[in-house]
Amino acid sequence: MSDITYLEDAVARIPDGSVLMIGGFMGVGTPPRLIDELVKQQKTNLTVIANDTARPGFGIGKLVEAGLVSKVITSHIGTNPMTQQKMIAGEIEVELVPQGTLAERIRAGGHGLGAVVTPTGVGTPAQEGQETIEIDGETFILARPLKADFALINAKQADYLGNLVYNLTARNFNPVMAMAAETVIAEAQTIVPTGALAPDLIATPHVLVDYLISKESNNG
């Protein structure tokens, strides 16, 4: 059973220098209240593992704009010129990972696998610094699993136990990230009574969710 907690208290648990997995695709499926509270509390030196850095003033772009991110592990940054500028200026370290490989590395982290073996990126800059192995005469990249201190998850619905249901494409990275982090903090658009969610719609069971954000604030 998840603890239902105030937004401010949940984010206060995240120390500076944390590794965060943040769900979503171009901000869709990214938890907006958690992002805003990270900015408000000025959590710094964050490593963010995510599909992208959205755009200025939106989603993860808010963290970049506030100067809170020191490193991103992501599939692309092309929609956020601020991330590009900070990378060129040496203010943010960027590790670019092919999108499918990124998802599989996160899944591997959550399932206790030792590596992802993939031909994607062989012979390209994505291979630089990576271990490779040869299988049946073909070269594969040995991509290491990804784990995080915290996963920040956005769900369409939750019940009071913390079971989560996602909306459409918000189901892309959120469920696998919920498996790969030490602590999972989820916010939901609506919280419904326990038993109201159809079991076959639940993508993340409550046993994986440590904290569910209350719809109320501790500021009243």
C-alpha cells in the first residue's frame, strides 16, 4: 500500500544530486505538479533519465531552464534549444541513447538483467565508449541497465492503495520506470476509491508505488 502524502513533503524527500527517472514523451505523461515543486524547492545537480527534455517552459524543460539538471540520459534533445545550448556550453552533460535502447535499458534495470544486447548504434557515434560483443559473427553493443534513486510518475487515475492507470501514450515510459527506481513517487489526475479500477487496466500495481501525491496541499 502506498503512502498518500502532500506534494511538498514528497519532493522534500529528494536530495540534491539525485538520479531521477521522469516519465513521458514531449511532456505527455510527465508529472507537472512534481516538476513544478522540484523547481520551487530548487533541487539541484539532478541527473534526469527521460525520453526527452521537452521544450522551454514545459515538462522537463522547466528543470533545464531553472539550471537544476547536471546530466541527462535521453533519446533526443532536438526540441529544446536550451538543452542544446547548455550542452555546448558544458553546463549539462548529455548522454544520447537510441530510444528503443533507452527503454530496454530501463526495463533491464527494473527486471534485474545484466545488460541489453543490441545491434542498434553499431558503427555510429552511439557506439563510442560502449562495450561490444560478437555473436555468430555479428557485433552487438552491450548496453548497461539504468536505475534511479527516484521515479516520478504521472498516471491518469490511481486508487487509494496506489494502483495506477495510464492514459494512451503516457503508458510509454512510466510503467518501466516504476520498476527501475529505488523510490516511486506518483501523481494522478484523479484518485478513486479502492476497487473502482478494473484490474486489467492497472499497469503499475500499488506494491511498486511508495508515495502517491494527495490532491491537496499542506499549505491549505
